[in-house]
Amino acid sequence: MPPKKRNSGTTHNKEPKPAADSVSPDKKDSPELSVKKHRDKDAEFVTLCKSLHVTDLVCDHAWKLWKTVQESTDEVADSRNKVWGACLFVTQTDMDVACFTLTQVLKAVSLNVTQFTALVSNLDVNLDTISTKVNSTLTRLEKKYNVLLALYQRFEKTCNKVFALTSDGKERETMRTCWTMFLLAKGRTLQMEDDLVISFQLLLCTLELFIKRCSPDLLQPVYKSAISKIQSPPTRTSRRNQSKAKTRPPEPEVDVQLLETLCKENECSVEQVKNVYQNSFSPFLEALDPSRSLHFPQVNNVDQQYEEHYLKSRDIDGRLFFDGDETVLAPKLEISQVEITPKKNLPDEDGGLPPQTPIRAAMTSIQLLMRDLPTNGDKPSANLATYFKQCTVDPTQDVRKRLERLEQMFSQRFGQAAGPYCEVYGKERFRLGVRLYHKVMEAMLKSEEKRLSVQNFSKLLNDSTFHTSLLACALEVVMATYGESSFKNNHGGSDPADTDVCFPWILDVFNLAAFDFYKVIESFIKAYPALSKDIVKHLETCENLIMERIAWRTSSLLFQLLRQEHEDGAAEQVETPASFSQPLQHNHTAADLYLSPVRPGLRVLPPESPSTPSSQTSSQPAAQAAGQVPRQPKSNSLSLFYKKLYRLAYTRLKILCSYLLSSHPELEPIIWTLFQHTLQHEYELMRDRHLDQLMMSAMYAVCKVKSVDLRFKTIVTAYKNMPNTNQETFKHVLITESHYDSIIVFYNQVFMQKLKTNILQYASTRPPTLSPIPQIPRSPYKFPNSPLRVPGSNNVYISPMKNARMSPGIMTPRSKLLVSIGESFGLPNRFQKINQMVNSGDRSLKRTLDLGSTPKPLKRLRFDVDGQDETDGSKSGGDSTLIQKLAEMSSTRTRMQEQKMKDDAESRKE
């Protein structure tokens, strides 16, 4: 039965007062604020508390918090009122009570979402004021706000193309009801509030419903014609048969032609939107109005139900986006950054490209991924099937059964995280991931065949861990492309609500060890050069997260390998300091790492992979010469892990030192020596901890013995400004089993106690030998599609075309001149300008090619498509004409191929 109607006006410029019967159960049971009990507090503060219906207990705790942060705030009445609002929000969140919504407190203190979240973060003056719980809530609200902002901006643009203006403003009422119904549908069907793609597809479903049901007079001509002319009247169930309808609700009448028009306009997959309509939107409509009357949806009913949902969620009233309310509107600059990234600024090229919005970027990324994958469904290609058959033990059946089992696990967990009826979207993502998994596996095997001149990969292809890791990496790429996988803020583990699919969620789903997943990342990136830079960065961040904390969990295989290395003697160190100054170059592939030797019996085979002769030999040491004492070979995977770990550790330390110790540069190598010693010899300190916790402790220890005044508060304040950091790292550190405390307590009770003797050596006249500084590469991954400089020139670059159907303007920043051979170039006189520029080397001419944009030094002219900036490091030479440069391309390519053949021949000899 629908809830009782309140004031049902069609505009909501004023925030509705929270009714005592609708805010929350907590509110019902809590007595109203007693002003007499709070005479010791500022009267204006008590008035604010009363307006927000807070309890006496919340009022007391918020006032204590205010007294704590009072000294750090400006003594301005208006500013003071805003800080009070922030203190009340923090207190309510920590106490887990429901007195007011975020929107209500924003209106009470006259702030927008962006300003308020920044204010709350700034309250953390003593680094223990804001709890992890409050930080997580802020992060969730910021993500939800950004998604709603992007969705509303797209909704507004689409509606301007759909609805015609009328004198009585009827179209505005229709748009408002449509937006409100979408908010209600999103809130009831999606648990993942920051999922942009499914939310947008749900928005298109809502638009389809309203367009086909509104009067033709309200529609623009293009959408009048888009509605199917032969459209059967809405299928309704007679009252006599309604009992039968409840057992099997009728299929919704989707206007396919209209839906295709909407999807084409918004660059969205029609099939995926149909899927969302049938599996999420239709059940929502059935629950909202079981009778499905012709006059449905009713404005008052939809608005009232959304208000109840919003009051229960306690956060943002999404209806205010439609009203242009200042609490949800960020400053213009911030809005442009959310909506347009980046702008295309050369109108004469590519017919004037539309701006790249978050939604457009997501849709384009999904389309590119789907277009690049094989079209033979989720079956292996003929080439991959041949590799399977050439194995001593054919893995085909095991691969098929494993995929079936993992699909069920993945789709079920995805549905649990995303919301009701969302399991089908998990299957959708999984099947796309399987296509990518097959494609990358085939590319890896081709590369291995070329490298080793073998075709029988039985050991590798019968390794269940390899297959599971490769599939998990493919699925991580798919979910990152859909914008569904980012990185959890809570270092302690999964969100209690388990409503996200952020990395390392995929590892938990497949029960996959992080150390095993790490082995496949680099080979995956190299085997699939079509990955965008954003996705490569995403995978690199996954790798870093594994190295800095995830691989150091108690149950990790990493500790078993480390113990094994140390048992074999100091001579077999994981990674010798002498190798730090060498570039991070290696010939290890995924096959080498998965078949890397480990102590027999240590490797646990998954249940579905019984021990076969093939799998047994993969973990045995190499055959020993007669009469020679058997010796355990070093683990390639562990050695490479530590190489990367040291480089990551030093990179982060260098950043922190640049913030804090620029006047003491001599301390950086000393801190690094202590840090590196800890990672190599006291690796147990990393168990269930974070790399940065050891880094900050090492910095504090060295400064202490060197009599440099540097406090932990200063260290963690600077640390918060580093990229990819979280306050959880220094606020929630393992002290003893199941007991956590701050980084200071960890230093005093654990770090210093373990390393006291070593730390004091740095104060003596004979300190330990300094560890070499690792050589830091820009990136361990080389992009095959990056532009290469044409020899003999410093300003002509070439790169292969990724996709003939993709306009270069979409893929490349427009700040420099771009030529795509074989496509329209625009003004004919621009080729002449290129020739003049190359011949004369005149920089003033280069600036004129920007066609009126702000003059900027143009370092080089590139002939590329994919927008990569990487060069081959060739030295610059003399000038030449463009025609000569293009003629050299063929010979350059030939020389590169010849060099590659030589390298391959040498590697085969080795």
C-alpha cells in the first residue's frame, strides 16, 4: 500500500522539513533537544541543533568536538556556524544516528557539497579528529555526488533535444517527474551508488518510458518520428486475471525504435540498455505500480516515494539538481572539470567534436573494448584451440569447466554487490572478460612460441593458477573500463556492506593469492598493446597495491617463499643491493613466473587440478649433475617482486623527503638504507601492514638519531599530500594480533624495539654501509603504439594507427598539430605550412599552426593517432623536408624489424 501523501507540489525550491515519522527509527525513539540542558553552550549553536532535530547526546558530543577544533578556525560568525554544521555531521556519522540528512545540514549552513566535504576534512587538525568511518562516508558521498552531477548534466542535454518548449511549462513538469522517477529507480535497484554506466542505462530506460507516454505536442520532431508508428496499445491485465499476473508479470512494452534512437544519440549499446530495462527497470515499475495504469506514473506518488527514500538514505536530495539549488551546484570551474575532460578546441577539424564528458568517455571506452575483441563469442579461437591440442595433457575440458564454475561465482558476487536483479550484468561482464582472456592468452602463447621455438605449453596451460590469474586480470580490465573498479579506501579489508567491486574484490571472489595475480600483470599489458593509458595505469596501481600491502597478508604465499630463500642461506638473497643501480629490465614472462621454482610441496594446487606428471615437474628443481649436491634454484617471481618493491619504496620515500627534508639532503640515503634493510632482513614487520608505515618509521628514526627536529605529526601531515595515500595507513596500524593503533604507537612498541640496535648504529662514528639508490624508470611498461621519432629529425614522429574507424581527434589531445595519413586534414594550405616548418625550423611558424590558440612552445610535430607521447630517445639531427621524412619511414621500420630478429636469435641461443 503506497505511503500517505504529503504536500505534493511540483517544485522543491525549499527543503522539506524532516517529519518525525519519516526521518528514521532512531529519530522516533530519541527525545527532542532540551534547551535547558545546554545553557553552557552558545545559543546559536543550540538553535542550529534544534533546527536539525538532533538529540541531547549528539549536541553534547558535537560541542566537545567544536571545542577541540575551535583554535584552528577563524573567529568569524559565519565561518563558525559552518564549522558547527561540520561537527554535527561528524558526530552523527560516528554515533550512527539519523537526525538529519546531508542536504538539510548543507542548507542550514549555506554550503554546497564540495565546500562541505572540504571543510569536514580540514577539521582533522590533530590527525585523530576525523575517524575512518567519517572519511569513508565522505568518500562515498563525493562519489555519489559526482555521478549524480554527470548524470543530471547529460539528462538536461538530452531533454533539450527531446522535449519542445510550451507556453504552460508542461514539459518542465514532465522532465521533473522523469528525473525523480529515475532517482527512485536508481535508489531501489542499485546498491553501487557510484556506478555510472548502469545508472546511465537506467536513465535511458526512464526517458524511453516518459517519451512514449507523453503527449506528441511536447516532443521535438525527431523524437515524434522515433516512436514506433505501429505500436500496440499498452498490454494491461484485466482485474479478473490480476492474480495470475502476480505470479508472472507481463513483459514491458519496450519501444525498440525509440530506444535505438536514444542509444545512438548517447553512444550506448542498445542490447545492454534492453538488458537493464528487462532485468531492473521492469521489476521496479511492477513494484511501483502493480496495476500499470494508463495514467502511470503519477507525479505526486513518485515524488512522495522518492522523498521517503532520500530521508532514509540521509544524504543528497537528487531533486535539487533539477531546481538548480546551490547546495548541489559546484562553482563553474569545478563543474566544467567534471563535465568536460578535455575540451576540443580546433573547430575546423573533425567537423567540431563534442566535448568529452564522463559519460561519453565511459561509453567510448566500452565501445572500443568490445570492438577490439574477437566476435566468436566466448569460445577459444582456432589458433588457441590448436595450442591446447598440442599440449601433452590437453587442457580444453579443464579450461571449460573452470570458466563455468568461475562464471557462477563471479556473477553471483557481482549481483550481491550491485543490487537486486543485477546478476545478469555480472554474466555480461564475465563473457566480455572471457573474450579478452582468450585473446591475451593467444598473444602470450604466440610470443612464447617465437621466443622459445616450442609449441607444447602443457605445463603452463595445465596450471590452474595461471588461468585464474589471467582471467581475473581480464575481468579487472573490463570492470575498470566500465568504471566499476577503483581502489578501496579502507586498508583493513572489504566494505562491511560489500557493495562495491573495487580491486582487490576480484581476488576475493576467486580466492586468488595477490602474489599469483601480480605475476600476470606485466605480461598482460605487453600482450595486449591496445589497452588505453588509463587502463595501464589502473593495472600498475593494482600492482603497487599488491606490493605495498595486499601481498603481505598473513596467509600470503610471499612469506613461504621468503622463508625458503632465507633457509637456503644468505648467499641466495632475494635481491642484492648491488643490482639497484641497474635498469629494471628482465626477460621473464608470465610463463617463467608461474613455473618459477618453489620448494616441492609448498605449492598448493587448486582442488580441480589433480597432480599430474606435468604439474609435478613444474615445481621441481632443475636436474642436477651427477654427484652434485642438490640446490634449490632461486625464485624468478620473488626476485622480480623485490626488484619492483625496492623501486616503489624508494620512489615514495624520495617524494616524502622532498616535502620534509629538502634542507637535509644527506639524510635521504641514510633513511633509504634503514628502510631497505628492514624490507630485506626484517620482512616480518610487513605482515598485515603497509609499506608506507615502515617508510615513515624509518624517516622518524633516522631524524631522531641525527638530531633533526621532525615530529610524526609533521610526517603524516606531509604524507596525506602524497598521491594514492589514505589516513588509514597512519591511524590504523597493527600493533599486536587483532590490536590496532596509530603509527606513533607502532613505532614505539614494535618498530623501534625490533630495530633499536640497527637504528643506533647511524648515530655512531662507523655507521652501516649505505645501500645503493635504485634506478627509477619512468614506467616498467613500454607502449608498442607509442610514437617513434624519425631518425635524423627532432620534430617528426610516427605511430601505427590503432583503429581505422576511430577519428584521431577523439584519441589525441588537440593542443598540437595532428596529421592522420589517409584521412581528411582540413585546410589544404596546412601541408604547405608543415613543409615550411620542417625546412626552416622556424618556431614562429609552428605557433601559427595553432590557429589562434594561446602561443605555446611546440617541441615537436607528431604524426600519430593514439596520442602517446613516448619517444625512442634518439638524438636530434639536421633539418629535412616532410617528404624526405616520410620516405625514411619504410627504411626505419625495416631496421627495427632486423634488430628484433637479431634479438630473438640471441635469446634463443641463450
